[in-house]
Amino acid sequence: MTQQKTLIITVYAPALAGNDGRPLSVIHGMEKALSGLRLEWRLSTGGRPVALPQRDEWLSKNTVDGGFPLMCNGDMGFPVTVSGSERDGLFSPGGHAQFQVHAELPLEKPVIAAATAIFEGMAEGARAFWGRATPDDAAADIAHQTAPTLQGPPSPLRGLPALKLFEDIRSPEIPYYLGWLNYWSEAAAKAIGFPDPARDADLLSRSRRTASGGWVVQLTDAPLDLDNTAHLDALKRTYERFPEIGGRSDLR
């Protein structure tokens, strides 16, 4: 059987201050963006969906330790999952903990059509610094950019640039890496110098401003496929345009 391709979305935000309502805002943002989506199940220890009749109350009670448990839509044929966790300050810029939200959705037409809205709903709901949404195949290649690795020097694939470890990035507003869709808060956009109308016309043609003043920036019309030379070139050009991303300006 062919393994189902997925869209992986991750956003990075300031650490939760108790139960400040952001986990529920993330869930509501996703449900509003994708028609028919209801994230009203949790997974049992055996991996089967368990209905949550009082989902909002359950989520409030289970938002602990800086995050929330994995939740899903209960559909094994079209699985959508989301969870939140605290990223320890030891592994975050400036030594400050972050709230990290991770979602996976089938890379199928309904999700592709709604991807920008889903991503924006998550990022704005979390009040994220930045985030990215990328098909799993491309995300695996991009993960090789992080430097250094336990095995030694970085070995990025496909000629992509090496990136610093997350904890070595000097500011939480600076994105660690790029993806197919990129969320840059107003502060993140300022930190990397976006937008410059003279240099970013192509990116701006596929960008939208969010209610909070941030941006959702789409690198390619179709989901990022690094076997597609045009897609790989677009990713490389965007890294070249924004040397701050991944802490590369500090490596020069």
C-alpha cells in the first residue's frame, strides 16, 4: 500500500501563561478553515479515537505542562491530528521556553485548498512568532539542514544551506527554516527584512497579511516538491534572499 502523504504544520509561539486560551483558539482556527473538521476526539493508549462530548472543557482541563494532548478528528481514513507542547528553554532562542503546536493533515485536495487558512488559523490562534507548513517528503529533506548533528558536521541535501541549531538562533522571532507556507509575525517579518517591494514582488504575489499584522508567505503554487527543480530553486532563492533565517547571517 502507498503511504498517505501528509502536510506537516508547526508553529512556534511564546510559552503558555497557565491556561491562557490559546490552545482552544488554535483548535477553533483549524475547524473554521477546513469545512467539516471537528477535532473532538483524543486517542486511547491503544491508538483508537475516543469521543470528547465536552471537548472545550476537556481541553481546558488538560492544558498542562505548557501544552495539550494530541487531539484528532476521529476519521481513520482522513486523519487530522494536532497537539501542543512546551519547548524547553535549553533548546530555544535566548533560553526562553516556547509553546510549539504540531499538526498533520492528509495532503489531499480539500486540505491543499484550505492550507493557507488552516495554517493562518493555527498561527494566529497561538500568537506565534513564526511557523511553517510543508509536505512530509520535503520536510524530511529540510530537516537535514540543521547544524551541527550528532553524527558530526551538517550534511544538507540538494544543495540547501546549513542552519544553526534552534537554541543557537539569537532571537525567537527569527525563523529556523523555510517551508512551503511560511508564517512570519510582524516582529519576525521585521527581523528578516520582509517585505521589500523592490525585491519581494514574486513572494508578495503569493502572500497575504494577517489580522495581527503578520504574513503568510507561499513559496510555490503547488505543495513544495523538491524533486521539482523549479520548487527547489524557489526554496534556494528564498534562503538567499533572507540570510537571517536559520542564523546564517551570523555564520558569514
